[in-house]
Amino acid sequence: MTDVSKGKQGILPQDKLVVFEDKKIRRSFHKGEWYFSILDIVRVLTDTPNPRRYWPDLKRQLSENEGFVQLLGKIEQLKLVAADGKKYLTDTANTETIFRIIQSIPSPKAEPFKRWLAQVGYERIQEIEDPELATQRTRAIYKAKGYSDAWIEKRMRGIAIREELTDEWDKRGVKLQREYAILTAEISKATFGMTPSEYKKHKGLGQENLRDHMTGLELIFSMLGEAATKEIAVRRDARGFDENQSAAKMGGKIAGDARHQLEMDSGTPVISQENYLGRLIPVPGEQRLLESDEEEK
């Protein structure tokens, strides 16, 4: 396992970021493996304040070396989130290619960075070969943070249902991240009367994951809305964004109607301002695995 006991390196829970010596490195899962931002790696290894100037110079030197021509052809431009919150195309490379680039950067951090990078990539390979490992790691993180076993069971089931739904959307022609966000918001509005962002404000949350701060009942109704949406999409053979939006509204309404009925019969609201802020134990190297929650996908 990656050594995160000193808080120096680990995996952040959002935005597909990893951390080496307290510096963030952006990455994207592409073609079955992680692709890392070359600019971020240059910044880490060289401590340069201007990696955008350093990297083009290094790339030019590499292009003049006949042995690196093929290497440069393996660099891909992927859209990654920048400091302003927007996505821009940036040079990325897989672990193998990054290793070769590192060889051309004189830095005392090169060797420890190689070991760290190999471990980050290896853990993902392990999870692809045995998805149960990812589930076990996620359970362990929630347990370490202080969640109850009953809550963890609901949360893990919710993650699985969410993944089944997003896989179904993908098969049915929903491809854009913005479309996933809209469909998710439709289910949430019909289930709880609030979009995920509105729900986060209701609970007093900032960048935290909403579902990590839901009560057991809130998780159950989230699951119901998404499971119903998937079932309706399959039964009606929904195709494209518009038809799946209709399915999302219907699926959310099923959960919303059930919520209202429970509230009437019990006399207690399901929607809560309760959150786990201040009650959870920080976990070094905390990571969210195989998860597509809220506006994400």
C-alpha cells in the first residue's frame, strides 16, 4: 500500500486528484489506465513556478532525440479541471510514458516519485483484475472514518445502484457529463424536492460528498429513485437524453411519493439537515473508489 501515514502522499476524494509530497497531480482514467498531467509532474519534480515554459523546452529536446519520437506520439491531450474550475486540454501520459519522461528530468525526487507512481498505477490494476478490492478499500475507509456498519451497507449498496444506472445511461446514449448532472438533478428534485447542490446547502455542506452526509433513510430513498429510473429506462427502452430525462422524472417521482407516504404515516420528515461534519475521523489517503455520485460522471 502507498505510505500515507505522514500525510505526504495519497488520493484525494474528489476531482480524480492524487497527491505527492503535498502537491496535487491531476489524472484521468483513459483507455483502461490512468493518464497523468505532465505539467503537474514537471511542477512536482522541478519545483518550477512555470511548468508551462519548462515542459515545451523539454518536449523540444526530446523530439530532437530520435529515441523519443515514438514516446512523444504516446502523449495525449485530455480535458482536465484547471484552477479556475474549468476543463482545458492538457498534455497527459500513462505510467509507462511518464517513467520515460522522468528520466529526462534531473531531480532528486525522481526515484521516490517513480516508486509512488508505480504504486498508484498498480492499485488501479489490482482493482480492475479484482473489483472486490476496490469495494473492500471503500468499506475500510468508511469504517475508519467512524460510520456504523448499518450505514456502510446502505452506502455501498447505493454506490452499486448508482453505477448500474450510469452504465445504463451510457448504453442508452447519454454521454456528456452535463447530461448526467441534469438527469441526477431530475431524480433528486422528484425524490426530495431539491437538486443535489440545493440539498448540500440545506445540510450546510461545501465541497463534501452529499451522500456521505445522508442519513440511512435518505440513502434508501436515493437508491429507490435511481433503481426505479433504471428499471423504467430499461422497460421503455429509453434512447437519448430526452427519453432518459423522462425516465429520471418518473423514477424520482416513485421515490418521492414513497417518501411522502412514509412521512405522513410516521409523522417524521425524511429530509434532514443532519450531516457528519465534525463527527468523522480524518483518514490519511482517503479515496472514493468506483463511484459516480451527484453531479459527477
